[in-house]
Amino acid sequence: MKNNIFKMALILFATHCVSSQKVKSSDALQQKWWKEAVVYQVYPRSFKDSDGDGVGDIKGIISKLDYIKSLGIDAVWLNPIYSSPNDDNGYDISNYREIMKDFGTMQDFDLLLQEMHKCGIKLIMDLVVNHSSDEHEWFKQSRSSRDNPYRNYYHWWPAEKGKPPYRWSFFDVNSDAWKYDAQTNSYYLHYFSQKQPDLNWENPKVRHEVYDIMRFWLDKGIDGFRMDAFQFASKDTTWPELPKGYEKNIIKYYGVGPHLHEYLQEMNKEVFSKYDIMTVAEGAGSSPEDAMLFVDPDRKELNMAYHFESVDIGKHLKDFGLVKYKAIFSRYDQEFKDKGWLAIFLANHDQPRMVSKFGNDTPKYRAISSKMLSTFIMTMRGTPYYYYGDELGMDNIRFNSIEDYKDLDTRNRYIGLKNKGGDLQAFLEQQKQTSRENGRTPFQWDTTQNAGFTTGTPWLKVNPNYQTINAEAQEKDPNSTLNYFKKLVKLRKQEPAFVYGTYTLLDKENPNVYAYTRELNGKKLLVLLNFSDKEATYNTGFLTLKSKIILGNYQDLINTKTNMLRPYEAKIIELK
Ligand code: GLC
């Protein structure tokens, strides 16, 4: 008898072992700090100036670490602070191991990292290695003669072969990505500006130089990299003619080249695998399937990707409509439901302000619609990236004159259009909605001169609305967009369902309301967002008398009409 009990126990134990081995928890549920983190993007030029030269700097950021910490965020992504002639605000790097003078010194950087870590905040650096500056020593050498050892660090086309096959350039006045260089009677390739020559990733020496640079920063203790424009690093260097209509899918012809994933796997083996860091691809092909290839954990490349389909769909939400918008997020979520990981964002330094594009920045709705959009970012599946100033509801500056723009993107396109005799007024009107400089104006700290950003002349005009929209006023107001943002961050941290829970879209065809649930281990949270300036009804089922509203952007959480949301209303409801 005793023996039998013992045997049964053994069988039970054995069965239990077998079944638990079979249940392999999905990658989507694997806990990682970078999935749980909320990332706050700091554009250093515009955050805080400490020395009165009109340009934000590292010491300025250090002086505002208490503010950053008060947001409750976990990591800061810092746009490039390396030495640069600043053709493209630091995205043209002339020395990857030095700090740009405008921003301070390496000692300032070391202090920033140390102080951030003391506050429990991680630091993610921007890594710009699809191209360097033409003032980088590598390029100076490379252009000096055809047999220079650095020649193959870049892409050259000898002029005796005739004109190179046309490639379009993002920032070139003539939209031509090949620039003739008389010194060696050759053309060099620049997908971005003429001062941003593309590095030749086919050359293993280039790759290993970059891995060394990465180790330099990682050994200082930084916590990860955002891989700028890296999808363009691999090119089809047989340079085929582009088919008609290539402009409609530029990524397909310009990015995700034949060796891109080999490079990322090599980079992972050489560098990433040796550190506990976060790595994020800026741009990841042109479909959810493409994006998965960057972050499928079995492939050992990057941790996460951010795709552009949801921000590049048009000028304003009104133009493309909520149904299309919901479909994009849902399609990506479906692809990533079991493995891989995405970033969620509505703005960054290359986009207009979030509230101006997806919400409503009129005085009546600016705050409420900002809060609604923040609710979206903080409750979606994926790591939230939140752009500096969006927590205050900062909006588009809408410059009237080309003189006010500093950005080469707007300026070069203006010149190109002028040369062709195009409609400059219409272009300027359009830039008020689309220019990325709308989102780069100095942070609005308080009501003092220049919004407390600088005692000098700001490098870019401050938005005059700082008298009403500023951090100091919002810190004091319990109902401000700032304080609502802090509540959301706290809630996301308290509630694992917002990080690891499944996402289910509800009321799919509703043109005004975005409704979805997040669900984990029996806990079900319903998120209701009205993206319109009218009352809007929804049909999600589920709600019972026991359902509990846990956060909303209207002060009186309960409205009397059932299944109705007020203009731009957001609600998070726990379903019971
Ligand atoms: C990325 C950056 C953008 C920059 C471009 C060229 O898209 O985000 O600001 O202009 O790369 O480096």
C-alpha cells in the first residue's frame, strides 16, 4: 500500500514535470526591463540652456533632472550630442567619441550619466551610423584620393562610368543623392544631406569601427541605443535602375538591403549580447512582417522597433480617419502578439506636435485632447516613447516665414521648389502642419523671458503660448495635462496588464471612438478614447454595474448618458 502511494506520487510528479516543460511561456510574456519602461525623449538643443548661448546643453539637462524624475519615467532617449557641424542638428557626426561644444564636455556627459543613474533613470543614446558628417576624418581621408585606405568607407562612383543611376535624397535641394566631388572626379552617395555621406557597411572595417564606438559608450555605462536610419545601412550596390512608382515605397528600394540582417546579427554577437541593454530600430521596413525580422528574439538582432505607418499616414487625423488608424495599430499588434516587441509613439523630433496632428490644439480642446492621446500611448501594448513637452500639451509653432525655419529639411525643399518656380505660399502653409520643426521649439518651463529656457536668444523661436502653457503653472494645477500624465505613468507601472496584457480591438468600425481591452491573468481593462470634438457613442458590450472607472481625463468621471463619451474623453475601466 505504502509502495503504491509512493508510485502514484511519482507518476503525478512525472506528469507534472512533463506538462510544465511543454508549456513554454510565450516571448510576449517574458519580463524585460525595456518592455516595462516608459521612455522620455529629450531633444537637447531645446530642453534647457545653462550658459545663455541660446542652445540647450548637458548641464541644462542635469539642472532639470528633478523634473524628469518627477514624471516617473524610467529612461531618457537623448538625441545626438556628439561633435557635429550641425548641418542636421547633430545627425551629421564628425567625431563619435566627442561631445558637441554647444552641449558641453565629456565631463558634463559623465556627470549626467552618473546623476541619472542615481535617480534610477536609464540613458539611451542615438547612434547615427548609416552616414557620418563629411567633416568626419574618415570622409576627409576617403575623398582625398582614390587609393586612400579610407576610400571604401563610403560609396563612390567614378565619373568616367558616366552619371550614377539616379537615387533620390531626403534632404538635397535637387533631390539627387549622388554628389559630384571634383577632387577625385567621382560621385559620393548621400541619402540625406550633402554633408551626410552614407557609410559603406559592406566594408568590414567600417562595421568594426562602429562596434568599437558602441563599446566605448556602453563601457561608460549607457543603457542602450536607438539605431538612427539603420534600415538604410545595407544597399543594393549593383545600383539597379529604379522602377516606375518607386517613390510610393521608398523603403523597399532604399532600405532593408540584402545584408541588413546579417549586419544586425553580427552587431548583436559582437556587441549587444555582451550587455543588458535596450536596442531600438528607427524604421523597420514597410510592413509588420518586415518589422518582425528586426526583433524576432530567435534571430538575435534588436529588442524593439518603431515603425512609421501610424505617423506617416497623413497630415491630420481628420484626413485619414480613425478607422484606418486603428487598423494599423491592430495589424501590427496581431503580428507581434506572441513574440517580438514594438515601441508606441505619436511624436518625436521628426514629427509635428502630437496634439496638433492627432488631437485638437484649439484652446478649448488642447488640454483634454492631449490627455486623451497620452492615455492612448500609456495603455497600448509596446514600450511608450513620450516626446518632451507633450506632457504640457505643447503644440505646433506654425512659422509664417521661411526665415524662422532652421531645419534643412524645410529650407532645402523650399529652395528646390523656388528653383522650379513652385507655389511657395502653399508650401509654407503645409509646413505649418507637417514641418518637424513644429516639434522642436524650446521647452516651456515658466512665464519668464523665453519660457525660462535661456537667458540669451533662443536658437529657435519659443512658442508665444508659454505664458499659459508651461511646466511651472501645470505643476501647481492638480488637473493639468502634466499631472494627468504623471498619473498615467504611475498606473502603467502598477498594472502589468498594460505591459504584458493582450490587446483586443472593439467596435472596429466606429469612426470616432478607439476602444480596446488589455487583459492579463483574468484582469480585464477597457480603454475608451473619443478622438472627436463631438459626443460619441460606442458599442463595446461588457460594461456591468460592477465595472469601475480607474482613470479618466474629465474631472467628473461619470457622465450620465450611457455608452457615450464627451469630446476627446478618455476612460480606463476595470471590468468585473
Ligand atoms: C533620422 C533622424 C532625423 C535625421 C535623419 C538623418 O530619421 O531621426 O532627425 O534627420 O535620420 O540622420
